[in-house]
Amino acid sequence: MDTPLHTIAVVGLGTMGTGIAEVLARAGREVIGIDISDAAARQAVTALEASTARAVERERITEEERRNTLARFRTFSDLQAAADADLVIEVVSESYEAKQQVFRALDSIVRPGTILATGTNALSVTRLAADSEHPERVLGLHFFNPAPAMKLVEVVSSVLTAPSAVEAVTELARELGKEPVAVGDRPGFVADGLLFGYLNQAAAMYEAKYASREDIDAAMKLGCGLPMGPLALLDLIGIDTARTVLDAMYAESHDRLHAPAPILKQLSEAGLTGRKTGRGFYTYAAPATGVLVPDALTPQPAAEAAGGREIRSVGVAGSGTMASGIAEVFAKAGYDVVLAARSLEKAETAKSRIAKSLSRSVDKGRMTAEAREATLERVSPAGSLDAFADVDLAVEAVAEDLEIKQQLFATLDKICKEGAVLATTTSSLPVVACARATSRPQDVIGMHFFNPAPAMKLVEVVRTVLTSDEVHATVREVTTKIKKHPVDCGDRAGFIVNALLFPYLNNAIKMVQEHYATLDDIDAAMKLGGGYPMGPFELLDVVGLDVSLAIEKVLHREFRDPGLAPAPLLEHLVAAGCLGRKTGRGFREYARR
């Protein structure tokens, strides 16, 4: 195992195997590609020829480097070709039987010092190693798709793996330009262990008809900055693959969040496994393409209901960052805005915050100085809710406390004119509880903006069982006019985004709590392997651990699922006053300003 890993065999030349072979060949390694299918081997060569040709066109490599790369990649149909390899990476189908067959055959072919790596993302590396004649040389090497582009590689060791083997492949990963993360042997490892639970909950949310597939995907892209929505990602991964991973995770964890949603079984058994078959949650122009085509579930253009109320003026209640941000959004869209706080001084301070925000936009060339002044003129600060007497839409953005919000809605009920729409920006409290504090619950709806409101495009439009169709249509229309993207959801804890985001964050905390992986490795895994803009612990410290704990408690109370119970580590940090960046310490420490 002290021999440099120069000659590497890749067994299985599907999409992942071909991508790994390309990474290795372009990094100067001699690559032996092995597949029992001659067609797969030819396709792998064609794919490498095409990708290297594109690299030459983009001036990333020279024509000579391309020829050398292609010369380093040879394909075979027999495992005997791996006899001289220093490392063998198997990427065959995700089943113990298929992988064990490869490993048993390799035992009698390769040298005793050759390292054997499995590319599994769900099966037990320990179980595969135990069946090998030399379990100390068996480990996991989990690349992410597409392998040439994705930086993360999870290096998975079992209790049987020799440290020297781990060191050798870790160094190889670095030489390939990848970011290796060391993890232990459990289904899903780090990235998929967190990702697939989230994907499963999104599938269950869709199956329950809580929200449309388009709204679920848009919510997670726009609300969390993710590169793809969860249902589109399931189609890309393969619904059958996702089900296999979740089955393996549930077998070990017995966590209901990992129990595959029934719709995954239904789609898999119907052969609707995603992009590779041309249909999964969405319908595609042809198998193996990402080109969406309309189907029976595709929303029709101009589907907004007619007959919404006219909105000319808006009242925003509150003086914090969210209130001033929402007021700015409406004012920039041309609405007259009354910004009411508990005192005129607080309202003036909130308006000055808007002025600073608009000035930054002017400095960055996003708006003119004239537009800034016109926007500010449309904002009228007030020290009392009495100023809401003539507004067409009243939006509350006060503290996330149900009693406070109910008192405010009772006051709005007395002050606002007949026909005014009353909206709450709550992120976790029941909208209907606010509605019942009024004599007109049909006029109450949720408008959950995301922070910072001027920058974030998403608004979750939350209708209760009492909200009228007219009010719902009005708010969707207004949301579009202020250049935000509305998604519809029902009145239940977490709505779409928080209901999917916070169990994922909670599971990340559990990984650290159980000493499975470090904060840095988990954050790196989700950014590099999942394309997340922030790792879970970076995000928790930004959101605030107290806020996160409150949302986790609401979700647990609503759904009564043991898997949603807040991680004890989160509760301990909050009790200690370690709330994240705002206190200078959360999961990490920060320099105080």
C-alpha cells in the first residue's frame, strides 16, 4: 500500500464510472476501464473524446494534452485487466450481490497490496470488506456526479481498513484536485445521509398534495439558494436509486424520516425513475435528457384567479429588519406604504434603514438617485396602527409570538376598513390563530417573506381553511407585482421551506453530536457535494440557534415525529447563550464587532 497509485482500474463504465475515469486520466494516471458491456466501454471512450474536445475548444487543455489523456484510457471487458492496478474502484450497480461478485473475483486477480475501493453511496463498506480475503485494503471512495465537476470525495473507512490505505487514497484525491472528507461507514455517509432525508420529506410533502411539485422546487431554490429543487434532483439522481439509498438508511437508523415515501416505490415499480426513463416527478422530452415538457400537472399560463381586490396602499406593522425590508419592497414597486411602529421615533428609524438600503442600491448602479427619492417619499412613518385606517393591505412583521400577533390582528380588525386584506409574515405560527382573532377570518392570509426581503425572491402564500379565494388571488397578484415569486401552501408548521430545511439542519447537528463527522467536514460536504451556498452549521449560526430551536420545537409539536425532536446539542448551546453570530459564539466562535 506504500506504492504510488499510478495505475487505476475503474470497474463499471456507466455515467459515474466514466466520469471517474476522465478525472483520473486527465490527472496523468493510467486508467483501465472495465465493463462487461462493449457498448458501455465504447460510450465511455466517446464521452471522454467529447469532453476533452470541449476542453480544448475552451482552451483549458492543449491538443497534445488531449491526445495524452485519451492514450492513458484503455477499456476491457474482463476483470483480469485489473491485475497490474495499484487501485481498483468499482462503480457497478448498487447491490451487495453485484459488488460482492466483483470483490471476490478481484481477490484472486490483483496483488495483495492493491487497494480495493467501492463507489457505493448507500451500502455497508464493512460488509463488503468482511467478504474480502484482505479486508484491510477495502474502503469506500464516493465521488459525486458529475465527477469531473464536483469537488467532494468521501473517503470511507471501516473498522477493518488499514490507515495506510486511507492515507493513500486521500492523497490521491488531493492530487486529483478534489476535497477529500474522511467519514465512517454508515448508509449515506455525510452528504447523502443529510441530502436523502431532505429529498424523502419533499417527496412525502408532494405525495400529501400539500404543495405542487413546481412550488416545492421553486421554494427550495429561491428560499435557500439551492441549485435544484428536491423533486427535480430526485429525477436526476434516479428515483429507484434514491429508494435504495433510503432503504439502506432506514434499515440502520429506523428513523421514520428515512422510511422511503410510498410515492418513490410507486414511481420506481412503474418504471418512472426520472430523467433516465424520460419521466419521474416531471416529464422530459426524451430519456436521459433534462429538457422538461408540459404534462397534465404543469400549471397553465395566466392561471391566476380573476376578481382580486385592488391594492393601492399598504400598511406594514413593525420596526425591525424584516418590517423595513418589506416596506422597501412595496415602496419600490410603486405602492404607498404606511410604516407603523410602537412610536414615531421607531418608525422613523425603520425608514432611515430603508434610506440606507436604497442608497446602497444607488451606489451599486441598481437604481437612480431620483428613483431612490421617489421610493422614500412613498413611505410614511407612523407611531400608531390608527394610520392603517385606509390601507388596502395590512402586513404585520412584529415579534414571532402568537399572543402578540393575535393582539395586533384584533387591533387591525377594529381599525382597517372593510375589504382590507390582513396578512401575517409568520414563519412558524398558525395563520388561522391570527385569523380567529378577527371578525373577518376570510380576509386573513400568510405572506411569508424571506430575509433580507429586498433580495430574496420567494414569498410563501399561506391560506387557511377560512381564507377566501378572492383574498388568495389578491395576494398572489400583489406578490407578482412586487417582483416576487409566490408559492402556495397550506397553514401547517414550517410551510414548505422551513418544514424541509430544519429537519436537515437538525440531522446535521446529530451527526456532530454522535461524533460521526466534524463541523468543517459536514459543511464542506454539503457545499461541495450538494451545491449548497452555505454548510448547515454556517447557516445555523447565521439564522440564530434560538430561532432554529424554536422552529424545531414547532415542527416536533405539530407532526409528533420522534425524528423531528430537537438535537440535545442544539438545546444545550441555546441554554448556554451561544446563539450564533449575533452573540459571537454558536457552533463556531466569531470576532466581536
